[in-house]
Amino acid sequence: QVQLVESGGGLVQPGGSLRLSCAASGSIFRRSTMGWYRQIPGKQRDLVATMSAGGSTTYADSVKGRFTVSRDNTGDTVTLQMNNLKPEDTAVYYCNGTLFAYNYWGQGTQVTVSS
């Protein structure tokens, strides 16, 4: 069964840190570009950070220097380390796996940055 399951969201104060994890079920993800997108109500879902199967990374300008995306050696888990969080980082964060025409999403996890 192909599945992505996120964990690690929550409430954090500005300047704090959170770590999101995504567990991937299905061998397709080992060859996929994996990453994170986020969405706030009424807005489109935007790229946060991705990592290809070969290790190349892409980051949104707004998170460069604060967020780090990584994958374990098996490629089955992708992690987003978020530091120096800002209120504008508040959103539902979705794990994504993409390979050619295949595009999979997790169920999303809420991240709220507020004092």
C-alpha cells in the first residue's frame, strides 16, 4: 500500500523549533523526490522544501537558512527541521512524494507559530 504519514506538528512560540517527519510506505518513494508543502486556508499549496532521490534540495526563499530537509538512508523517511519559526510559517504542512506522473500526499499536520 502506498502511503505517506506525517507527524510532529504542533504549537510553538516565535523563534522556536519543530521537527516534522514523514514515513513513506511503498518502494516507489525510494526513487521519488520527497518533500514538504504548506497551505493556509483560502490559499494554494506552496512548496517548502524537497529532496530528490539523489540528494538535491530545493527550498522556498522564505525558509532558506531556517529549514532543513533530509532523508534517511533507505529513503523511506523524510524530515523537515524547522528553526527560528515565524508566525507566517503557520500552516498545514503536507508530505509529498513525486516520481514522473505519480504524485502522492500525506494527510497533513498543523503547525502553529504563536505567542
